[in-house]
Amino acid sequence: MASMMLAHKVCSVTNPFCPQAHGAKWPDGQFTRSATFDIDGASQSMVTTVNGDHSYLFFPNIKAQYVAANTVSAGSITFAGGSDAFATIVAPPSGIARYRLTSWGIRLSCNTSPMSVSGVCRVRLYSPLRGAALAALSNISTNCDESLDIPLSRLVNKDYYVLSKPIGTGAREFRDLAYETSLLSTWSNPGWQVIGVGIAGAPGSSSEAMVVTVYYHWEVVFDDGQSASVFTTAPPPPNPVVVGTAAGVLSGIGNFIEGAAEKVDGLFKSKAVKLLASAVATQFGGPAAGSNTYMLMDGKMVD
């Protein structure tokens, strides 16, 4: 039971698609009172050009959430770097001074009729330091962190989940909102992968060739004197077991997961339980890691 409770805590800070992620805080011992701001499933339709293509970049920022392509031609994409390049899917509360991400990712789906769907979805993950590196991209190239090409027909009846992972040590630090920009050209990475989603060969001028559903989970700190500060709460106690296991779970799960949300949830919990069981066995002189394999099946532990 204790192992399962810890597994739920680990999943709440690693799996942005699970219910436990709503309101979760990173348990690293930073004694900062904060509130949480969650986007649990807001969607953004991808409308194709007359040529049947389009592309978006999704960002790990509370205000700069995505950028739409200026032009797409034969896989070469340019993005607006000038005035107000970024857009928000759900605007954050006012009065925020600092924030940090706990977890985030997107879900890809297609609502087009199976009889008329065509084209391919191209997903790329990047970890640039500056936004200028993203001004011109190729979604055909695999020169990136991870890449996946999916026929849109496969997204009609089965979703794909794309997980952004933290990079470097800055991902878990509170970020000053004053440094957040509305321009791609001056954007700096807060420590997470950027997700690129493109469409090629789809029906031209389709109002909803594909749907991207976003899941963001932030901790936020309000400016001094803001009335919303009454909603902040004390941080969770530092939990090095959860922090360490979370790193192991993220390293053992890829960026792309196919299937329903229940499958995604089971995968994260299974990884967490295995790591926690191995850690306990090692601590108390039990069997070596790997001698017993545990899986989570329909909410039950099986050997």
C-alpha cells in the first residue's frame, strides 16, 4: 500500500495526463508558498493551408504557449519571430510573479472521417537554449531530440500522447514572469523540451485537420499584495524518494505513447512501482533489482 501511494505521488509529477497531476507540486524542499494553475485538456485545432499543411510549436511557458508557422513549403517551416509571435490557449491568472512547471505534454487526435482523411503528422522535440534557433526548421529532418511521423489515419481512432521532459537543472526552478517574452526571437528556454507538430499532405483548407490537446501543470507565486495570494499553500515536505524515482521513470519512458489515457497512466505507475520495489529491496538486502518483475494490471499488482 505504501509503495502504491508513493507510485501515485511519482506519477502526479511525471505524467501530465493523469488526474493526480492536477494541483501537484514538485517536492524538492523549496519553502515557497504557491498555488497551482492547470490546463487539463484545452484543445487547439490545426487548420491546414490550401496546400494541406501547417505547423505549430508548443512551449513550456505560462504565457508563451505556442507559435503558428508563417510558411510551410516542402517541409521547410518559418515561424514568426517579430511582434507578438506567441499565443496562449488558456490565459494564466493575473498577478503572477514567478512560476515553474511540474509536468506538461500534448495529445494528438484527428476527428476527420476515415473515408476522407489523408496526410501525415510529423512530431519533433527540440531542446534549444534560445528561440532564434527555432525560427526556421525542417519537419522532415530528424536532427532533433526525438521524432515521429504518424499517418493521420492512425489518429482517427487512436490518440498519441507526446511528453516533454525536463532538461538541465533549471527546469525545477521558479522563473520570473518578467523575463517571459512575447517574441520567439528573444525567447529563452526555462529548461524543457519544445514540441513541434506539423501536418503535410492533408486536405487543403481543412478547418480541423488535427486537434492538439494540451496539458500543463504549473506552480505559481503571486506578486506581493495580490489578493490571490490567499490561495497559496505551503509546499509539500521534501521527498527525495519521489524526486529520485521521478527521474528514473522519465528516463525509462519515451516521448511518444500510443493509446488511451488509461494505458498511459498504467505505464507510468508500472515504471514507478518497479523502481520503488527495486529501491526497497536494495535498501533492506532483498533480491537484486530485476530478479522479480512487477507490473500494474487493471489496478492490481502482479508478479
